[in-house]
Amino acid sequence: MKERILQLTGIQAFLAPWISVIKGEEVQKNVQALLKSYIYPLLSILLFIGIWHAGATYLFNKEATAKIEKARTERGEAGALEMQNCIISGDVSCQPNTLPSPAKVWDAYLSLLADHKIISAKKDAFDLKVAKTNEKRIAKGQDPITYTGRPSFVDQIKTSLKTVFAGFLLAAFIAIPIGIVIGLSTTLRTSFNWLIQILKPVSPVVWLLLVFMIVKTVMSDSDMDKSFMISFISVGLCSMWATLVNTSMGVSTVDKDFVNVAKVLKLSIGQNIFKVVLPSSLPMIFTGLRITLSVAWMVLIAIELLAQSPGLGSFVWEEFQNGASDSNAKIIVAMFVIGMIGFMLDRIMMVVQKMMSFNK
């Protein structure tokens, strides 16, 4: 027994350095994973904020110097000293209108949230006030009285999301069936390829004007929200081409063995499409849908800006024209919100694509 214990002790003593090396490698791997996953991204964020702050400070000082020199030229030293003191005091009437610092953007973000709470309270009070009146109007078949006050920043985000999803669904509804039909026929694909290649790079501005011409004529007697219709139809027509091309390519490149099996089983056209073609081309279709959603979100802002329809595009344009002391900061807030929403939409589509795809 003693010999067995001594033997085990000797083995442990022999393996101890190797065990410590293995543990050291595991610790090193864990540290590297921690650095890559958390520390480095955090450092990059801090670096970005630092560069942003330095750039904003430089531009602020440059603009302030220009304003002081202009005051000195127009009103002499007394005017220059007055302008300098005004800038130092923080008076909004004389502050340089340039790139806002990260602190100002954060303050603008908090201001927008506070404004949303105030507007939401007003909406709730209005709904409570007209609740009984609306019940009577609905009972008579009349439209209820709705709040028509200024929308908040959060309301603008909700409107933009509603518009982009409506445009995305329209793009999918148009592009997927057409892509399947074109993909199944080499003749159709060759015949209409020129039209797709011409319409695909058309600017959102042109699509907006074209849709405006059609909608204002077709819906001249309708009570529907024309600005919303124009916006989401324009978004759908601008963004559908990636889905159309990818669907056509996915259908046309279905494995020939699958096609031959479908012929042997004598499947109908519908069965062939839903049991063979679509399952095989789903990865390509969802890649196109992912691109379509990204494009839809990008062109939406421009379309809302041009159409003056409610949404983030309209918010950015109004703040640009407003020219208030915090307008630039609010525009930067909108820029980050647009980017983060676009990133989340892309992640959502990636998850859906993985769920709907299958391994070979």
C-alpha cells in the first residue's frame, strides 16, 4: 500500500509542471477571449469618443476664434472682448454652430427623452378627455377624434419602423414571386434582365416622384394617409431589387438532381415550387431579403426627408432648418439611432436566415 501511495505521489510530482502549463494555457486563452470580446471593443469606443471630443473641441475653438475676429473687425477690441466673454459664459445666442461634443449629444438625448415623456402625458390627458366623446362618435359610425399635436422623437422612430416594414413586405411580395417565375425560365430571365439592370440603380428621388405622380391620381378621392402610402411604396420599389435578383439566381441554380427527381415523381408546378425549388433556394432568398431590409432602412430616411412625411428623416430635416443651439446635437442623436436600428434589423434578419436555412 505504501509503495502504491509513493508511486502515485511520484507520478503527480512528475506531471505537476505539465499540469501547471496546461492551466496556464487555459488562463491565457480565457484572457485573450476576454480581451477580444470585451476589452478591445471598449477601448475602441473610448478611442472613438476621445477623437470625437478632440475634433469637436478643435472645431469649436476655430469657430469661436473666427467669431471673435469678425467682432474685432466690425466693432473693434471692445466688440471682440464682448464676444469672447459671451462665448465663455455659454450664452446660446453667440455659441459657435459646429460639431457638438459627446457631452452635448448625451444632453440632447436626455432632452429628447424628457420631451417624449411630456408629449406622452399630453396624449394621455387628451385621450382621457375625449374618451366619452369618441365612444359616441364610434357608435354613430364616425371617426374618433385623434391627437394632432407635435410627435415626439420616439413617435418619429415608431413611424419610421412602421413605414420600413410596410415597404419591406411590399418588396418581398413583389420580388419573390417575380424572381421565382424568372428563375424557372431561361427565356424570361434573358428577356427581362435588361429591365432589371436599368431600374435597379434608379435613385430614390426618382422613385419618390414617380410614386407621387401615381398615388396622387389614384387616391385623389381617398381619405387614406397619402404621405404614408407614398413613402412605403417608394421604399419597397427602391429596395426590392436585391431580393428579385437573389431569388432568380437561387431558383435558377437549384441542384439538377432535385429537378430530375421532381420530374420522375411527376410533381405539379405548385408542388415543384413549394417542395423542391423554394427549400433549395431559401438561403439565396433570405440573403436578398437581408440586403433589401438594409437598403429599405437607408433609403427611408431620404424619402421621408424629401416627402416631408413623419419619421426620422423629417425629424433630421426639421432640426437642420430649426438652427437652435442643440439642433446639431439632436441630429447626431438621430444619426446614432438610425445606425443602431439598422444594425439590429440586420441582426434580426441574420437570425431568421439561420433559422430558415438548412445544412447540406
